[in-house]
Amino acid sequence: MNPDSEKQVYTDTSQNTQPVQEPSQESLPAPVNAVPVITLASNSMEAELHIEPPQNGGSDLTAEELKAALAAKGVVYGILENILEALEKNPHYDRPVVVARGLAPIDGAPAELSYKVRLGKDLKPRENADGTVDYKDLGLFENVKENDILCIKTPATAGTPGCNIFGTVIAARPGKDLALPAGKNTKLSPDQLQLLAECDGQVDMVGQKLHVQNTFILNDDVCNATGNINFLGNLMINGNILTGFSVQATGNITVNGSVEGAQVVAGGNIVLKEGLNGGSQGIVQAGGYIKAKYIQSGRAQAGGDIESTFVQHSYIQSGANINLVGNKGTLAGGRAVARNSINGAFIGGKNSPVPTVLEVGNDPATVERHQQLEQQIETSKNQKASLTQAITMLREYEKKGNLTADKKTALEQACTVCCQLTENLEKLEAELVIVHEEMATVGYGTINIKQSIYPGVRIIIGPEQVLLETKYDFCSFMRGEQGITFVPLR
């Protein structure tokens, strides 16, 4: 043990000393309340609060005092009331706290263009609904009709403005605008948000603008490289149309080459600079007129005139006139039907193996329906005859008691079909009578021969017809009270 620890200390109380006094209340340090220190962000979008703690029993800050401190700094917007209330209840002094936050502006969205037409031409075969592929339909054109929507514009937005902590509004940047790609033969909708086709045609993007071309020029043959063509507008083909292909246009079609065993259909006129060599497959059909250098082994139908220098072994039908032009304008073999007149130099042939038929004065559509009715009636009669024979045979089985269940069913079905055929046949024959009457009413066209028409040519004018047995020169055929007559060429 430390000997010093055994020592006792004595205090001398014999002297007269003053007693020690407690310090007075006035001598204690004054209390210091908590002090808010506000720091403002350089972009004026945030305010931070750091609280210096109270001292000597000083008081903490209330939410209202904190708000007043912010106001003293000019902060009036975006004050986080819930944060101030939390600091009042549970103040802390160890870190700064964001107590006000501005609202950032939201910039506007840019305008957008939505194209409603196919712009690329990939020339891929078109797949049919059943999964098969049409290798002749390569989608060469993107056709549109007048007033079809080509492109839709979603306009740019103005954006949403913001506000900093001092209450100053911050403008938003508007979205970038885009113009609709208006090109040739296009127009804007009244609200300026849609681009429309101004006419029928092919739409294409040229120089960042959409154009609608109502005339398309093809500097090639219509073949495997192009596939079939279906165009809304006018077509000019600077080549040939090969066998097995189809060309259609709502407007006019001009072919600077020839047409083989193909199908050519135009809503307007058709001009074949060379002609049609159809090989019994070629069909040329126009809503307007047809002009062709020659028509051979094909079919030509026009709402207007048909004009050619040479027609052989073909069926041609005109809603107006058939004109075989030139001093040697010839028609030999086949059938020519015109509403008004047929005019030519040479008709038929001395030794033509194919009969030649000329028909005028009847509406071509009525004539075609007449032919259809005759064919349908003949087919129905043949079917009815076959069924009647089968029914007769089954009735014999029935009389002998040899009619099995299968044969009984067959007999019932045959009787049902035979009744249907009988009803249909009666309707067809009644319509044929009406068509005959129509043809008899309007049949007053003329056939004009500038040179010669040969024996064997059959002439039909309205309901009348005659088979020529001799050659006629420089004459006109017409229908009179005595039937078909001829007079000198007018």
C-alpha cells in the first residue's frame, strides 16, 4: 500500500475565513436558440437548410420560423411543408436538408410523321391468303385513290413550363415541328395534319416529298422482271407485254410494242402501236376506244370505237364503230360486233378457213348476254337430259323392287336437281325472249365496204341475218322492211 494513502489531510479551521458562495444566476451564460442557415442552389431550383443547434437551453425552431427564414431569402415556391413539420418535431443538426425544390420545365415532344403508304419497292412475290405465292405479282406500284391518306402528322407539343424557388416561371422549349412531305398531286387536309392524294395514281418518295404520279412510264417489257401491273392512272409501256401477264390501269394504256397472249384492261383508252398477237389468249379491253396496228388471234372489247388496219381470226366488240383504216383495211375470220357501224376495205377471204361474222345494230353487252344465255340454255338442257335418263332408269329399278337405299337416295337427289334445272331453264328462256325483243328494237346499224366483201361472210343486223353467196364491191349493207339489203357505198 502506498504510505501516502494513509495520510490524512486536515484543514485548518481555526482561522476566520469567508465561506464559499454559489455563483449567482446573473453570472450564467445566456441561452442561444437554434439558428437556421439557408443555402441556395446556383440554378435557383433548390434550397438547403442547416440548423445550428441551440445552446445553454435555447429553443429549437418551429415550422413557421423555418418558413419565415426561407421567405427572408426570397424562397416562396416549392417549399416542402412536410419536411419543415418533421424538423419541428424531430430536429437534427448533423446534415443539410432540402426544404424547397423548384419544378423543372418539361420540353415539348417533337412532331411525328406516320406514313400510310408503302415507300419501298422490294419487288417480292405477293403471298396469297392461302399461303401460295403469286410470282407475277411483285408489287411494282403503291397505288392510291383520290383523297386517300398518305401521311398523318402528330403535331409537336408546347411543353409544360416550370418554376424556380423564387416563383419565377421557367419557359419550356417547344417540340421541333415537321412539315408534311407534300409533293406533286397531293393536298393538305383542312386541319393541316393529313397529307391526301389529289388524284388516283402511284405514290412515290422523291427528294423527301411524296408525289402522286398519274402517269407511269415503263421502259421495259412486262415480263418476269416486272410481274403483273395494276396501276391507278395512265400507263405508257415502251416495250412488249409478254404471254401470261396482266396489265390493268384505271386511265389510258399506251403500248409502244406488241401484246402477246396477255390481258390488258384500261378504264380509258388503249393504243397498241404495234398490235395484238394473242395466240387465242390475248384480251384487250377498254372503257374508251382501242387503236391497234393489227389484231390477230385475240379478243378486243371497247366501249368506244375500235380502229385497226388488219384484224384476223379474232373477236372484236365495239360500243360504237369498228373502223378498218387505210386502203387495205382488212377483217378476215372471227366475229366483229359494233353498235353503230363496221367500215372496211376488205372483209372475209376467198379461201378463209375461219368463218367471218359481222354484226351491227345491237348493243354489244346485249349481244354478249344473248350468247351467254344461248350457251347456258344448251348446257342446262344437256344436264336435264342426262338426269332424266338416270331418273327413268332408277324408276325401272323401283318398279321391279330392286331399288336399294343408295339408289333411292340417288333418285331423290336427281329429282330435286332436275326440278331446279327446269325452273332455271324456264327463267333463262324467258330472259332470252326479252333480249331478242331488245335486239329487234334497236337493230339498225350499217356495214360499209370500201373495196370487197367475199362469199361466206355472215351479216347480222338486229334480228336479221344473211350469209353472202357472192362477192360484193363498194357497197353498204343495212336493214330495211325487206330485211337486210345493200346499196352502193355512201
